[in-house]
Amino acid sequence: MSIELRDVTFRVGAEKHIYKTNLLLEPGGFNILLGTTLSGKTTLMRLMAGLEKPTTGEIWTKDGDVTGIPVQKRSVAMVYQAFINYPSFTVYDNIASPLKVAGLSKSAIKEKVHHIGDLLKLTPMFNRLPSELSGGQQQRTALARALVKGTELVLLDEPLANLDYKLREELRDELPRLFADTGATVVYATSEPLEALMLGGHTATLKEGCVVQFGRTASIYRKPATMESAQVFSDPPINTAVIKKQGEMAYLGDTVSWKVPEQLVSLPDGNYKIALRPHHLLPEGQGVEVDGIVQIAEISGSGSIIRMNVEGNIWVCETRSIHSYQFGEKARFVFNADHCMYFGADNQLIEQHPSSSDQTDITNSDRL
Amino acid sequence: MIHPRKWLVPALYILFLMLPIYGLLAMSFKTTGEILGGFSFFPQQFTLANYKVIFTDPTWYNGYINSIIYVVINTVISVSVALPAAYAFSRYRFLGDKHLFFWLLTNRMAPPAVFALPFFQLYSAIGLFDTHIAVALAHCLFNIPLTVWILEGFMSGIPKELDETAYLDGYSFSRFFIRIFIPTIAAGIGVAMFFCFMYSWVELLLAKTLTSVDAKPIAATMTRTASSSGYELGLLAAAGSLTIIPGAVVIYFVRNYIAKGFALGRV
């Protein structure tokens, strides 16, 4: 089932939580809402579910305008970040509860619950209470309850955020498989760009209550339409700076300069913005050289993340090799000018060198 | 090895706590003559006569029955009224909600004596004087606010997402409230019922003022220290001992929940 938001806004008191939003989510595959905390992911989901009523605008599904329809009458399931299960019901009753309310026969319920239980490896825990389960199993129970109904719209609000690393990876790999055959529209909120890339499908980048961009996940990563979109879709934060363009040269501060790509040469001279992904800034090699004053260098086993001050901007270098620096140390870093994304003063993407969208950026590219 | 002082302090504490109760219990097995005659730690002439009187004389055992009736009525009314109120306070924001919530508590700030006279006049006027419901309603004045506070604490500990999940699963509000929400806060209801019971069971002034014969509570009966046959201290001690039992039974059932209530800071 597709779901469409038409000119939806949401206000609480005088405070705007969601600015005017138009969004059409198609069935099949994952639709990811990507944004930091307070960007409006949860609010947007609550609007789709019908838990909140939009201040203005309409929400359409294949059944027509559902804006005012109570949640009980909609075909929606939702899984929250916190593990929400009915504490007084056993795992079996938890999963069976939406079917019981729907008035299914005992045997039909049993068959469905066992099917979902097997799928999510919950069958051995059927007689336990949610409080007797691990966090991962609790969230599996919540997922099972969302799946068993066979709803056409499934909302997953950062379902893996409260799980530990190992469980998160395990469940994340399972998720696309679980929803693959259901034909449901899955909306998945996350604040982690990597998670979005792994789940694939379509992504909407959100910032402060605005949908910045919506499209295929991979193409948004490669070609963010605006600076905000590039910022949301990067972890660690993307390196940005204001450059001065003169003729065919770009100047960053007084010392750094490089040739701009052909598409930019014809544009008027003046200030532009650039964005450079942290893993495109390297501690060694060939390219445009910048001097950074190192603020902190973190070593994460096989790689390092170095934060530095470059011409008054905080930049981050993410590298796969080990480099240690002292605080305040002046060091030379390089980047390939082809990897720069250029934005106008209005934060809109101007043009990007085709080679910056290298396939190596995408983990799990087969899924996309 | 356990250090000897580790159990010494609790042991002494319990000993001092139990001493007066033991005194009462010992007295209940003595005759009034022995009690008045002097102090003895154990009953010299062990007797069950005091208990026999209580279980055979209607003026005594009716006291217990009356008390239990109005305590049960009061507990049922308090909890059933407080459940929706506490739900509203914990889940909705409305004009003056915080003030109203605090105002509930101020009802407990006035001593019951303040209300005794107006209640007496009101209940007499509408023909409720000397009925169980009269005492039960009067005690609601103190028990409903307390119950709302306790239940609100427990309910606020339940995430709102639970309600929403139930609605998304198709539950109507009433079905959700009865099938899911009430079992979820069962501990809180237990604690609230315990406090209603305890307050109503020991409260004397209102219960005595609003009753004369038909609904006379045991506490009022016990204030009768002397009868035509003189002092009846043994009988009083037996009545007192029996009065402790219901409280002890209730505490036994809710002891684990009470700790939870304390942890929430609402008891």
C-alpha cells in the first residue's frame, strides 16, 4: 500500500514540528527516514500512523483520504525504539493479540503465530513474559506482533537503536528478508547513515522538520541535492568550507587552491560552499594539500579518526590506517579535488564531478 | 562468617517493635483480675474466655463485620474512581492539571475532625446516618486522593507507547484499559488498595461519629472500656489482637509491591 502525505504540517502550540511536507512512499522495499534527533522522524511516523493528526494537509492511502480515521481502523503496525510489549501477556499472547482483537479463529491464530515465531526464532520463548527476555528477544517480539497482522504499512521507529552492536547487526540483516515477501510499505527511521545504506530502498533526508530530499538511497548518498542532505547523510560529519572561486581556481583561505571542474568555470566568481566526505581526506598521498591543526586523534583498532582545524573549519579525516598525532600538532592532509561537492550560497548542489560517486563508497551495493 | 553485630541491631529493633504487641497478646489470654493484679510476663491463669465472648456476643463480632463491610466498600469505590482519574492525570495535559493534582493532596491536610460535624449533619439530613455506605463515602475523602497519587505514579512509569501499540493493534480504549493496562499496573492497584484498607480500618473519629448501632465499627466498640460488670481489660486486649490480623494478612499479600511503590516515591 502506498502512503502519501499531501501538504502536511504539524504544530504543537506555536511550535512547528513538521514544515509543509509532500511525500509519496511506494509499496515494497524500505523507505528510510534519515535525520538526527529532533529532525522530525518520529513525528512524521506518528502522522503516518494516525497517532497524531496533521495541523494542515491530508494523508492518502489506496483507501483514499485517511486523515481523520482512528488508528484502530487503519492497517498500520509500528515498532518503537523502546521495547514495547504487553507486560502481562506471554510472548505467544503478545504476538497473538492483534489477531485476537481482529476476531480470528483459534486455529488460524495458532498457525500464524507459530509461523512468525519460527521466522523470528521466538518459538522456544512462547511461554515467557516479556520481562524474562533479553532486549533483542523483546524487540523480536515487538517485530513479530507488527508482522503477524500482515498490515500494508509498517513503521519502524529506530527499532535497533537500543540494542547492542552484535544484535543490531544480526537483526538488521534479517529485516529486509522478513519484509521481502509481505509487499508492505516499510518506513524505517534511523539516525545512522550506514544503516540507511545497508537497508537500501528509498531515503528521505530530514532536517529540523523538513524533508530535504527523497529518492533512491544510493543516489542520495552520491548526489545530495543540498548541503543539508549531504550533512545528514554523513557520519562522521561531512567536511564543509566556504571557498572563493576566481576564474577556474578555487581558493580555501589564503594557502589552499585548486582547479574547479569545468562545469563551474562558467559560473560567476564569488563564494561557494564545498563538502568533502571524511574518508576522502587523507593523511598522505597526492592531491590538494591542506594544513590542519589536530585537535583530537582517535584510533579505532584498524583505523583512525582525526579532527582538525582547517582554515577555521572543523574537518574530520577518517582513514583505514593508524596515525597518531599530538594535540595542537600541525599536519598536512590531502584530498582529491574531484571528490569535492560544490554548493551555491543557497546550499543547492551545483555540480559534482562524476568520479566522486565512486562505487566503493557503498557498502552492500548489491542490495540497493 | 557473619559478624555478630550484623544481626544484633535488627534483632533488637524487632524485639522492641514486637514487645507491645506481645504485651497485648499476653493480656488477651489473661483474666481482667490478673491484669489488674500486677505485671506478669506470661499468663498465670491461661484463658480463652475473652475470645469466646467476642465470637459469641453480637455487639462484639458485629463490630468486625461492620468494619469489614465499609472498608471493602470504601476500597472498591476509591480504586474504581481513582483509576480513570489517575489515567487522565498521567496521560493528558489539560488546563490546570497540575493544580488539580496538588489540590487532591490538600484534602489530606485537614484533620478528619474538621469534617466530622458537617458530615454528621449532611448524612443525617439525607438518611444515610448509621449506614456502612456513609462511613465508606466519608473515608473516600481521604482515600481517593491518596489512591490517585499512588496510581498516577505507577501509570506514569508505563510508557505511553504501550497505549498506542494497543490502539494500533486494534484495541478499543475500554478493551485496552481492562485487558492490558489494569494487569500492567496490578502492583500499583495492590498498593493503593492496601493503603485504602489501612486508613479505613484504623480510622476512628469519622466512623464513630457517623454510626450509632447498625454500622458501629469495632474501633468504636473497643472504646467501651467498662460495662456493667466493671472493667473488661482482657476482653479489650483480645479485641485489639484480632484487629491486627486483617492488616497483617493484607501486608503479607502486598509486601513485594509496597517496596516497588516506595521505589517510585509515591507511597
